[in-house]
Amino acid sequence: MTNKQNPWISYRKPNAQARLRLFCFPYAGGAASIFRTWADELPPEIDVCPIQFPGRESRLTEQPFSDFNPLVQAMTRYLHPYLNIPFALFGHSMGALISFEFARYLRQQYYLSPVQLFISGCSAPQVFDFGRRIHDLPEPEFLEEVRQLKGTPDEVLQHPELMQLLLPVLRADFGAVETYTYTPGEPLDCMISVFGGLQDDEVGRKDLEAWQQQTRGAFNLRMFSGDHFFLHSDRALLLRALSEDLTRLLNRIPSSR
């Protein structure tokens, strides 16, 4: 399941037809397995690269990051060799912020840019405000807050041994999100597509529309039925929309590449 040469990419399927690489970044507490079947559901010329952060699944024994900056820098060293063909970034919630900072870091350090940034379930960075601080709460209160966010299955929350393994990751992820500070900078040159949930109490439409300020390119926003985790509840429609955008990108990439 894990690329033996690259612990940051899991569930990747070799794809000799690939003309576009899609890096997928999970939400807080999530793992690369969220995207494990996407390669079968997106256009065949897309090389889907689910990103595996330290501290989960195949990297369970590694220390999770609690700050985005060192995470992005460490990740870039491993992902840079995969930027040899046109690439796009997809991130949901925490993963969206990481994909945005990754795009800015690539521009700053390597003069590279994704062809498109797909943002899902996340406020624009300049208006981002997690609201409440939960990552350092005592365990019972922290677990109740995690339960209220509805991103962790009940069967996992009710499994004490499993939760003890997941707690360091959850605390680190929420710590990174809660301490995130946006540094103003020039807008990205790539197109930004934003996906949101109509019943999402965490991220409103205006928070999503604010992403338009982060691009010099085209911008679009699409809303789906569901709460903050609509990428699961409305998965089929989300992947259909993503496929349409990726197909348009492929049509602009010379087939000889």
C-alpha cells in the first residue's frame, strides 16, 4: 500500500498513461486511505497520489507534525521528484490549508506551480478561524469535541485501544490547524476550484468564496449536499465534478507529455 521509496505516498497505482498527477491531502485525523479508490473513479490519465502524513496507518510509529511549516518542508523533499509532469492538488479541510501552503512553498523555493488547486470544505486562509481551541483539552472533553465534529466514526471513538493510538495524531492535527497563521502574499497563478457542503456549520459560503482572492486565474465554487464531510456523503457527485475539471485540464496538456 505504501510506496517503498516514498513513505509520503500510499495506495498509489502505477500508471503508464499518466499525463497529470493529483496529490490528495486528508483532513485532520484522516489518512491516505480516504483516497485509496480514487484512481479507479477518476480519468485513467490521472496519477492519483494519496498523501500519508506521519503518525497514521503505514506511518503509525512516526511522530505527527503539529505545525504546518515543518510538515510542508519535510514533505516537499519527498514529493519534488514527482513534480516532473503537470500536477494538481486536492485537499479537504486541514488538507486544503496544507495544499495551499505547499503550492506557495513550491513557488517560493522552486518556481513551480500546480495547474489547479482543488479546495474542499475549508475557509480561505485570510479569513480562516477555527474558533475554539480543543487540541490541549483534557482527554474526555477533547474526545467529546472530536465526536461533535463528526469526522471520526463512532465505532472508532468507542474503541478505547484504538483511540489511544489515534489521540496523538488528532491532538497534533488540531494543534496545527488551531495555531495556523496566514502570511499575506501574492495570489497563485493557477485556477482554484472550491467545493463546499450546503449543511456545513463549520465553513460558510462566504468563507469559501473568499478563496477567489488567492488566485490570478479562474475560480469556481460548487456546493454539495451534506455537512463538513460531504466528501463522504456526496462522494459520487464530488468525484464527478472533479473528473470534469481534470478532463478539462487534460485537454490542455499535449498528449506527447
